[in-house]
Amino acid sequence: MKIILNGEEREIEERILSRALCELDFVDAVVATAVNERFVSASQRSAIELNDGDRLEVLAPMQGG
Amino acid sequence: MQFYDVELASPLMLGTAQYPSPAILAAAVQASGAEVVTVSLRREASGNLAGQAFWSIIRDLGTRVLPNTAGCRTVKEAVTTAHMAREVFGTPWIKLEVIGEEDTLQPDVFGLVEAARILTEEGFQVFPYTTEDLVVAERLLAAGCRVLMPWGAPIGSGRGLNNIFGLKMLRAHFPDVPLVIDAGIGLPSHAAAAMELGFDAVLLNTAVAKAGDPVGMAKAFALAVEAGRLARHAIPMEPREMASPSTPVMGRAMLA
């Protein structure tokens, strides 16, 4: 299944968001997620199923002013 | 100084971007005495996880964090970013930025008020990056904001306090609202001037991060805000148009 991860196309096997994050090497990372421009909280990730073409944003702490 | 029931001793809030190295960032924060640093959220590259290392440095500083919504141009974007920031940083504080114009990075005050209303209703404690406009300030307070952060000058410009009159009006109009000068500060003297005007705090980033010696500049800002605050409390003299001799005239020798 193809998804758009942070603006780039990626091929993944896992459909469940929490598992897809592991597959994408975000295991144990402090990140926030949004699917198709909607925030998905950490507690919701195991209940969210990704579909072909979905846009997944994975954000992490970064420098800011 | 109190922001949403949190008592802070230092009137300096520091951004964490653009430092030459993480070690210099940490040393600058320490030298500044800042108890609050601003942070952001950006895309994390899978397998690289740069954000995790940064977050570890920030946690070691032991300061409070004020996440921002920098770069957001719509209410929806800003609100979604705030949701994501609350989860990652574990704080209801949000520095709300809704940018309306590219050259000046001026806030879109219409979107700002709307986003502030949505977020305060959801339990966020909003620090809105705004202009010195009194009517916008009223609307932000009506939307639930308990702190206002007017710009001094455009972000990163280092131009200081562009509209002293407007900022004075804001201070006079809202004597009990915590007011923070956010953006545009370039020199410690600008920060001191903001404190002398009666502002409660200043938030700056580039002036320290892009200095030749960021740690030295952080210390200079710490001293400047303290000097400005002390001066405000000491009640400055009124300026006058004409000279007035400070040395007594009485008893002056006639030697001419």
C-alpha cells in the first residue's frame, strides 16, 4: 500500500497506524501524528486504519522561536 | 510575573532555533536565566529521528517549554498543530502564530482571534503572537487569552520597538494583563526599553542565536531585562524639552 509520509511516497505493509509507525522506524519515538490533515492522538493510533493514498504527517520536537 | 497561574522570576523567554550547536544553545539558555524556552514541531525523518535528540537536550535544560505554531497560515493548521504540540510536549501552553503576510510575517489577527477562541475552549492556555492593535487585544482577551504577546518589530528583523506609542497605549490600556514583547528584539537595549515601558517579559531568539557570541549575548540580555525592570519600578524621571542644571547654581564662584 502506498501512503504519503511527510510529503514523500512510501510503500508499507501495515494498515493499522500504530503498527505502520513501527514499520516506518518510529518505534518509541516522541512524535505526534496526523492523517489526512486530522490530528490522531497516540491513544487512537491502534484504532486508525490507513488507506491507499493517505497522507500521514509525523512530527517531532524541533527548534523554534 | 504570572502566566496562567505559573509564577516566573525571569522576564526573559528564549527561542531555541538557529544556534551554532546544541552545546551553545544549552549554555545560552543557562546564561540567560530564562525559565521558558520556545520549541516547535517539524516533520521527523524515519530512521534519523533528529527531533528525539533535540527533545533530550531541551528536557535536560529543566525549563518550561512554550510550543509554537510557527509557519501556520490558517486557523485549521494552527489548531491542528496546537493539538499535536500539546500531546508531544505535555503542556497546555501554546504560542499561537497565524501568519498573514510573507514579507513581514505579520500575524493574521482575524485568524488569530478565531484560533485563540477554539483553543481556549479546548483548555489550551494561549500566548497569542499579535500586533499592538488595541481592538485585536480586546478580542483576544474576550476569546479567553490571559497573556498577550505583541510584536516589537517583524520576526528576525532585530529592529527593536517599532511603535513605542502603540506599545505604551497597550500597556496603559491593559494594566493587569501580562504583556510580552515577542519578536523584533535585536539588542539588549531594546529589551531594556521594553521593560522600562512596563512590559512583563520579552521573548527573543535570533538576537542571541545569531550573535557572534550567543552565550555572552544571552548574559547581556539577562542583565538588560533586569535593569529595565528595576528602572520601571524605580519610576523614571519625566523628560523635559530644555536643559536644567544638575549641579546647584547657588554658591557658584564668580570667577569670570
